[in-house]
Amino acid sequence: MLRIYNPISRKKEEVTPGHGRTISMYACGPTVYYFAHIGNMRTYSEEDILKRVLIHNGYSVKHIMNITDVGHLVGDGNIGEDKIAMTAKKEGKDAKEIVTFYTDAFFSDLKELNILLPDKTPKATEHIKEMLTMIKNLYNKGFLYKIRTGMYFDTSKFKEYGVLTGMNFNKMNENLIAGARVKREHGIRNTTDFAVWRFLEDGNNWMVWDSEWGRGFPGWHIECSAMSMKYLGETIDIHCGGVDHIPIHHTNEIAQSEAATGKKFVTHWFHVEFLTVNGSKMSKSLGNIYTLEDIKKKGFEPVALRYFLISGHYRQKLNFTFEALESAQRTLEYIFGFVERLTSHMKFSEKSNKKFIDFATDAKSKFFKSLDDDLDMPNALSSMHLLIRDANKALDKNALSEEDIAKVLDIMLSFDEILGLGIGKKIVEEKHAPLDKEIEDLINERNALRGIKDFAGSDRIRKLLLDKYKIIVEDTSEGTKWKKAK
Ligand code: AMP
Ligand code: ZN
């Protein structure tokens, strides 16, 4: 049973579905005005771990992730230009072109990082009707007011405003005013109030729609409320995003959703801490970002980045350095090396090593127990590494039977259902990669020479296979086996 930290009760709570055996999971997706950076990818990778653990625990997961292609203003608040409109202007391109290009790039990054794709990735611009219906509902219930720049949500009217932050309405407003973090627009009633619809007369057709209050475009927060409700219902089991969404985006999503339905919006929140650089949040505005492309250009495998991103605890900051990434890549090679050793080991003990198998079974159960405890990945990984270390020692002594080795391999594959490093794929590629015809002929020829006891001839072929094709041939009691040399 998975338990995750609830930021409202500040306790770890068991995750249970609202209906049947399906968990509804909504993840705030990218604003597609630039490449996602690896900080964003930390959040999506951790959400992937959450999803994989739920699947491992026997649930099916209905996973929705929005694509923000309109409405997200520079600065996340009420002031500033739409990020996509701004990029389109700057690059002299159509907004649609920008959106298509960066959406494709985003999906390609997800795939390279072995992130299981959401069931649906709805776009904001294709759900304006649903947003306007929700706005109308809020308007009729008296939560909205109109000022020159748009339709605003009066946060003083929502009793529980700010619950996610641990602050109440007054405290949040005081803090914002004291910190002068938000410029107040003329006519705005409370500093925390936010636009659900912004007026804009001009702009190209892509960015502007008619509404009964005036022509314009939706606020960023209303997108997630409207789309999550359309696909997952009024109460969703898990809502995910980075910790930066707590004070504004998710706080406002709760206010407008619960004001509209009168029901609880989210049962479990899942917030991922920042990927940092020299202690500061990785973000485009600070100019300290790296993209997956940057990482690949430096010679790193995407899956090494994945291993690095998931190796910390999701509720703790993770500092990015190239040294740390290098160490992740080395660890990954070590893990793959171990799996390859398991698949190609040829000297077996006659009987099963019960003591070792008990230890391996225990390591497996500790791995999954750690994950069930608020996704404690550092602990889970340490169970895996202890298993690898001791299995290597046992292999050195040829102290495992063939069945024991198969069991260890099975455990590694079960770990990989969560880690998503592609261990299974690697085994299939290595074990079942079709042999070149030439190599196969040489192995057959060597077998024939051994059959007539021409050992000098068979050794010549063995040497040729190694020198020319990097193939190691070994003769075992079960016949001749081969493997690729490193
Ligand atoms: P955005 O496209 O800015 O809305 O961000 C997409 C996702 O990445 C959101 O869930 C953010 O909270 C998250 N995010 C942004 N910056 C970071 C960071 N440095 N580390 C981890 N997650 C981040
Ligand atoms: Zn969102």
C-alpha cells in the first residue's frame, strides 16, 4: 500500500482510489513556448515513478497531462504577456508553429527518458468551451467580478483559500503585499485574486475567443480545473506538479474548482521539489537551464539523466552538476554490467544457495517497501545495490545455481518496472540479437572441428572470433555458448 505525504495534514497518507481500482492522476503539463528543461523533467520523471509504483501495486492509472498552449503569463501571476504570444512575436512566427514544434519536442523528451506517456494530453486551446462553462458557473455563484483587464476570482469569498500553503487568506495577502511580489492591477480587490478570463481585443485568431463578458483568452489556472474535470471528474485522486505550483497555480485551482462544484477537488497532492543549480531553482528566467539535448551533446545517455533525476527523494532538492551526472552514468553502466554478467555467467553451483536467495528475496521486499513509504527512492536503491554487491561476490565464487541466477535476474527486472532503465530491453538486445551469418558459420565450423577433435583448428577459430568480432566462445557441459566481449 502506497502512502504519500499530504501537504495539508502534513502526514503520510495511504493512496486509495475514489472509484474501483483505477487511480485518476492529473499532472500539470508544459507550457510549450520553449524546450522543457531538465528541472521540468525531474518533476515528470518523479510522477512517472509514482505512476509505476501504483501500477505495481495493482491499480490501473488514468493519467491526464495538459498542454498549456495559451494563457500562461510570464511570471505565473496576473501581470505580463502570454508566454507563447511573446515567443511568437520574438521569433516572428505564428503561435501555432511555436506550439506544434515545442509540443513535439516535449513528447520526444518523455520517450527518451522512458516516461510512460499519459493516456491523454489535452490542449488548452481545444477546451475553451469547457472553461467558459466553468467561468459562467462561478459568475452565477457570485465568485467573479469584472475589471478593465478581465474577469477575476474574488479569493476572499472562498473560505479555505490558501489551505495548501499552510497560510490563511489574510496571511497570504499580507505576505504578498509585504514582499511586493505582485503588482496590483487597478480595480483588483485582493492581492491574491486572479484572472479566469483576460480581455484582449486584437491578437491573432489562435489566441483570442469571444465570451459573453468580452473577447479574450483564459487564465492559466482555469485550464487545469476545466480539463481535469472533463477527463477525471470533479474529485481527482492525485494531482501532481512541482512545488512552485503550491502558492499560486494549485491554490487557485482548488479555489475555483471547489467554488464551482462544492466538492473536494483533490484527494492527494504530489509535489516534486526543485532541481537546483548551485542551490538556485533551475529556471528559464534565471538563465541556468539545461535541456535534454544539451545533456546528449555532452555524450550522456538520456537514461543516465533519468537515473540521476529519480535517484533523490522527490521531496528534497536535487542539485545538478555534470559530475553527479557522470557518476549516474557510471552507476548505470555498473548495473547493466551486472545484468550482463548474470545473463552470460556459465559456471553454476550444483545446488541452490538458499541463504543467498533468502537475502535476495528480502532485498526485493525492502525495495518495494521503501517505495511504498512516500517513494523513498534512496532507500530502495540502496537495497538494490546491496543485492548487486553480494550477488557479484557469489558469482565470483561460482556459488549460485542456474535457477538462483534466474531468480536474481527476475528481481532486477522487477526493480526495473519502477526504475525504467530498460534492463529487459538490453537483455533482449544482447541475448537475442541475431548473429551475423558469418559468425554463426564460424561457430558451427568450430563445433565441427571439436567434433573430430581438431582442437588446434577450433582454437584458431575461437581466436578469430575474439579478435575480429569480439565474441567470446566458451564450451560448457551444456554445449558451446557465446557472448559479446566488453
Ligand atoms: P512549466 O512548464 O513552467 O509549467 O513547468 C512544468 C513542470 O515542471 C511544473 O510541474 C513545474 O512545477 C515543474 N518545474 C519547473 N521548474 C522546476 C525545477 N527546477 N525542478 C523541478 N520541477 C520544476
Ligand atoms: Zn496545472
